[in-house]
Amino acid sequence: MNEAAHRPPHTTPRSHKRTAAAVAGGAFFMLGMSFAAVPLYDMFCRMTGFGGTPMVAESAPAIRGERTIRVSFDANVGAGLNWTFEPEVDSVRVQTGETKTVFYRVTNRSKVAQTGMATFNVTPDQFGGYFNKIQCFCFTEQTLGAGESMDMPVVFFLDPALEKQETLKRMHSVTLSYTFMSVKNPKPLAALDANKPRL
């Protein structure tokens, strides 16, 4: 029997170093991707409307569509915030392509300053790619002093292009929902907008 056939391949310290470097590089790559996954997914949702994420627009369309759709508003507060949060109206009727402004009002009921940040989505999810926000308070830290209230505007429109979608032809209402979550390590007050409306 040929002993050379059963002899393990010869390895050198250099090959060990290359293998270790490859493994370490792969580990760092996977770690980096795990940190990037959330912002990349959020960016994907904002660009496509996936998962009921409203789109972001700079201006309203030049023309209006033919459909009128009821838009309802929902407000929620997560654990850790002693706030009340509600829309000024329960719902409005909006013609596609029409710009609409509504306000949400939030009040800090605690005896200390608290900071929150709002997330949002629309339901049914199919409206996500056609619900466009021009102005919104979402994903921005909001710090309220004890007993302080604030009115926050949302400016939006429904893209007339939704009228061409078969899946939306039988849907006549959509809900815009916000949830304020507690921010554990808020930015310094000096870094926040000093001109935000307070009451």
C-alpha cells in the first residue's frame, strides 16, 4: 500500500493565517450586514411602500384622480411613555391627488420630561405604495416637558395611480396608524428643533 496516499496534506503556517483571515473577514462582514439590515430594510420599505409603509414625496401631483377614499387615523403609545396621543379627527374623505393636512396632539402626563419617537404604517398594506407624506413627525425625537402638549401636522395625498390597480378597486378606506415609542437615550435638547410648535 502506498503510504503517500494516506499521508495528510502538508500545511504551512502561511495557509493557517490565510484561513484564519478568511474566517475573521467573513465574521466581520456578517456582523456589518446585521447592523445594516434594519436601515436597509427601512429604506426599501420607504422606496417601495412594502409592508404598508407610506411613501415620502416633496410635492403633490399636478392632477387629481376620480376616486374619493376615506382615510382614518389611529394613535398608540408604547410602554414607558405616560402620554396621551390622538388625532384631531377620526377620519377625512380625500380625493386622489388632493393634498390634505391633519393634526395629531400629544401630551406628556408625567411629572418629568420624556422623549418619544413615532413609527407609522398604513392598512391595508396595498395602499402603502400610494400613500404619500409631504410632512410628518415620524422618526424624529420629540421631547415634552412635564404636562406639555404639542400639535403635530401630517401633510399627505393619495397617488391617483392607485386607481389603475385591480387590487385597490374594491377598497374604499385606508388607515394611517402612528405609535409613539419611548426613547431611552435621547439626544441633547440643543440638538432638537427649537422651533417646533408647543402649547
